[in-house]
Amino acid sequence: MTSSAKTSLVDPVDASVRLPVLVFFGCAACWLVLGTFLAALAAIKLVWPQFLDGFPFLTYGRVVPAAVNALVYGWASSAGLGIALWLLSRLGRVPLNYAVLPITAALLWNFGVFLGVCSVVAGYSRSILLLEFPGFVSVILFVAYLCVAVWGIVLFRNRAAGAVFVSSWYLVAALLWFPWLYFTGNALLIWNPVAGSAQAPIAAWFSSGVISLWLAPVALASAYYLIPQILGRRLVSYNLCQLGFWSFALFAAWLGTAQLVGGPIPAWMVSAGVVASVLLFIPVLVISLNLFGTLSGAYEATHWSPSLRFTVAGVGAFLLAYVAGAILALPSVAAVFDFTDVLIGQGALLLLGFVSMIFFGAIYYIVPRLLGREWECDGLIRWHFWLFLVGLGVAYTCLTFGGIVQGYALGDPAVRFESSVGFATPFRLVAALCAIALVVGSKCFAGLFFRTVLVVLEEPKSSKEAVAV
Amino acid sequence: MNRMPLLIFGTFLTFASAWLALVAYPYLTLGHLEPVVDEATGSLNPPTLSGLAVAGQKIYAANGCVYCHSQDVRPAYLTADIAREPEADPKVRRTVARDYLRSQPAFVGTLRIGPDLANYGLENRVAALNDIHRHLYDPRGVVSRSIMPSYRYLYKMRKISGQPSNDAVTGLTGPHAPAPGFEVVPSQDAKVLAAYLLSLKRNYPLPEAPEEPTE
């Protein structure tokens, strides 16, 4: 394919970001399959501990961090970086020059994640949630991220006059917050660790920040762009957007410490975390009202637009996850349900429900525009959607109910610890089956992605058509 | 709102406020806690870890024990963490920041798929080193319905030549028990891990964590 052929069929701005964004999405799809596979393996081991027992690299305590890191840094962060680049160039109407740098950064980022996941299964983990990678790997990831973030900010700086959208605020904020967050976490906990007595609050703030200050803003940016765009409508209220953004920025930065109630940190830090989690209800409500308000009366569009279908499901998960998070942050509730499966369900809902569903929607929207060609198979998209929706919904319900039973069992000194495990087991078994459904769903998505990209690479350029919607 | 300086300054300010409170403050205060001198014995609390236990901490981290086992005893007015240990002597108390002074990293934990290990090393719970090794090698041989993974990759099965080893793990049953003429001996990693687990005792007094009534 020559570059003139690309630009004649694809919007020139899209054509300029095509390669880096496709590299990010391709790597992300591979990590998604691997991450869900490892998560399913861990879920099976939880109910059937003899399964693949006795291999150091497959032991539960290594598979879990490998799965979490593959999903957060491999899948969600790669996809998020690709979406951020595409959105910033599209919103600002700026073509991306020197695509070599973001492509190199994309490869470097994924090489770093690969090294990190290998280190974790090989037994070099530091066992701090989302900071398991060895120090040299975090340096690679940090440098790779900075390269993309600088490019993103440059795209925003050079935007066409008047072209600022709600989505841009979230993207710029996320691109600024994550390097600071990641540098802080690594500097104080990995590269030059502080005394153990100070680590608990920093680690809790870091791990919730990766979701709420990096992945969540990118997902919200995508939802704010896609819903009005697909429906051809305007957002219900611009003022609500401002209120939603600033209150989200204010409260999301303080999350994390509420789960440490009764733990080894000053009481005011727990209180700050509780207040932030509860007050976060304001932006969550405002953002949901704005997005669902824009959608009102147009839900039938989800039938023909898979992007909209995934995005709406993701916004629903966003509302549910943060409302549940506010309830779980209340000290009397946290005292019972901390340390239970409720938190596993909560994490899955945030990462795979809210963030991933919106990212799937964005990828289903972006890739046809980059390739100048529709997706190869609608059936696979439907399978992907329903496997994820049902799998996650059932898993979340089971883990929540199992966790509630487990929490009351742990809170009763007359009940032996072993019984709390026994009570949770049937719920964990169903959750493990759901995890297998998620692996199948991820394979549908990855298979479809690579099939569509390969068809475009192989076919003669004359047969391409412009994308309808 | 469409001006870049306002956007950057605003997002900087919201992030910086939380960063100062939840990162800089604990770094400056909790990060510089000192051990306390015990007036009765003159020793330092929390006590220093042995070299073996420090090495064991790394094995604990490498194998991800913290994903199932917390080390966090919460106060009695809030949870049953203390009431679950009625026989402990001296009584189990809540853990505070200073308890993690020797931990690197601090294994506070987020889930209790397995029991809390903050006081695993207290004598009344663990009879002997051999029991720890048996539990790590064959968890279901010790607790029949345990879902803990077997760490038998930290042990070596070998033929007994001459005298049996002093280190050999005894009392093993089940499919992975050594055949007659064979023995299971802990590797260095297993030895240091057991030393670390035995060091987990938060039974020394600290001024900020006085004993409290359980009811």
C-alpha cells in the first residue's frame, strides 16, 4: 500500500495516527487474551488447588499478579494510550507527525510489560499491588509512557482553533496524572523504598489511582466523545460537564485509603478516603446523568452500533462500580467486607466492566476509520458483547454475595476460618466458569481484530470502500 | 475552561493536594518512625529481623503470599480480628504503623482467602518448625480442606544415603509423601521462608497500641 492510497480512503488525520494506534490496539488485544486466561487459571486454582499444582511459575501467588498486570498495563493501558492518541488528533483536527516516535514508544511499552510479566511469574515480584514489576521495568514503562504523553500534549497544544471538547480535558488530565502517580509509586515503594511503616497509605493510594486517575478518565473521555458522535446529538449540558470534570478531579485523587479502616494508618487518612469515596458520588451522578440524558429515547441505536452498545454497558458499570465503592467505603461496611471476595468483584467491575467495555466500544469505532473498512464479522462482535456482559454480571453478583457470606463468617469469632472458605467456594466456582467465558469473549475480540487487519493488509487497494458510520 | 493554563493548573492543584496529604505526609511522619525502647527489658520494639527472616521476606514476596494472607489486626471495636485469637498470650493487639518498621515491603494485604498471618509465629499456634514445612509442602495433609497451593517446589526429594538428614520433613502423608528410602528436605528458600513466618509476632508492647477490651 502506498501512502497516497491510504489518504484517499481514510481521513488524513486518521491516516496519520493509523500505525501507532493499531500497534497499541494489537498489543492490547494479545494482552487481553493472556490476562483473562491467567485470571481464569487463578480462579480455577482457587476452587481446585490441585490443578497444575507444584510448578513455581504457575503458583496462585504468581499467576494473580501476572494476570492483574497483564490486564492493567498490557491490555487497558495500551488500549488507553491508543485511544488517547486517536481522540486528541481527531478532536483537535491535527495530523500526527513523526509517527515513528509513538510507534517506538508503543513497542517499548509492550516490551516492558512483557519483561515485567515474565519477571513476576519467574519469582521477581515485589508483591505490591500494581507495582509488582522490577525497578528496571518500571523505568522502561515510565520512559515509554512519557514519549506518548508528550505527543498527546503536543497534539492538544496544536489543536485547531475552538476545538476543545470535554473529552480533551479528561485526556490531558490523565496524561499529566499518570506519570506523576507512577513515578511517585515507584520512587517510594520500588526504586528507593521508604520504611515499611509508611508504605500502606502510599500503596493504597497508588493502586486506586491507576484506575481512577489514569484508566477512568480515558474511558470517560471516550464515552463523552462516542455517545454524542454516534447519535448525532449534543451533550445535554455543558455546565454539568464542567461540574462533573472538576469534582471528579478533586475527589478521585483522594481514593484508596478507605479500605484501610482499622489498619496501620492515621485515622484522618481513612476519614479522608471515606469522604472522597462518598463525595465521588456527585461527579459519578453528574457524568451518568449527562451521558444517559444524551442517550434518552435513542437506545434502539445500540442495536446497530456495537460501539454504542459497549459504551453504554461501560457507563452503566461505571455508575454501579462507584456507587458500590461509596457504600463499601463506609467504615461500618468496610469493617465487615474488607478482605472478602466483594473486593475482587469490585476490581473486576471497574477494570473489565467500566474501563474495558468502554475501550472495546472505542476500538470498534476507531479501527474501521483507520482501515477504511468495516469489521469482518458482526456475529463475533455479538458473541464478544454477550460473553462479557453475562460473564461479568454473573461473576460480579456471585463474588458479591459470596463475599457478603464470607464477611459475616469472618466477623463471627465462633465460625472457624476454614468455614469462611467453604462458604465462599460455590460462589467462586461460578465466578471461575464466568472467567472462562471472558477468555472466550476476549478471543472473539482479538480474533476479529487480527482478521480484519490482515484482510486489509492482503487485499488489493482498489476494492476498499469508505466507512458508512 | 477552554484555556490550557487553567486546565493544567487545575488538574495539577487537585492532584497535588491529595499527593501532599496521602504521600508526602506519611513519608515525612510514618516513614521516619523509630523503634521504641522496652523499659522492662531494654530491647528495641519492634525487634530486628534475623538475616534468615529478611531473606524469607523476599521469598514471601516472590511467591505472592500476600494475595491471600493479610498481616493486619484491626481493633476490637471494629472487627472480630482480636476475638478470633482468644487463647493468645499475651493477648493479640491491633497492628499499628510502627509494627511494619522492619517489613520490606509492608505486607498489609487486601484479601483473606487464607487466614491473617500477623501473629503466625506465636508459640501457641505453631508447635514446631517441622509443622510449618509440612504445611508448605502438603497443605491438605495438615488442613484437609485447605485451598493453599503446595510449595513443594521449595523442597527437594532425595534418596537417603547413610544417615537421614536432620532437616528432613517428617510426618508427610498423601500422594507427594516420600517413598521408603527417600526423604524431603527444605531448600534454602524454604528454610528462610519458615524463619520469616516464625518471626511474625506482634506481641511486644507499643505505646500507641494499648491492650483493649474485646467486648
